[in-house]
Amino acid sequence: MPYVSKDIKADPAAMDELVNKWKSRATATLVIDGEVLIGFNRNRQRIEELLSEA
């Protein structure tokens, strides 16, 4: 599955996108098909569901 990784420490535009577009300041923030998931552990089941559908 293709993905885009963004370094919010090195890229101010990536940090701006995280905060303003996705309304998050946390890592890890994943956006899968437009759904924003903040944190691996609390969203693990949903992440697996979305990835299995892809």
C-alpha cells in the first residue's frame, strides 16, 4: 500500500497541515481514506480494518 510519511520536525508545512487540516498535534496521526486516527494503540482495530479494505 502506498503511503506518505511527513516529518513535522523538519518540515514546517507538514506541521501546519497536521494542526490546521487534521486538527491534531499528536504523533502518530494517520489519515486513511480521509479518516483521521490519532495514536496506534487506541485505534489499532480500526487501522487494521481500514488497511484490510485497501
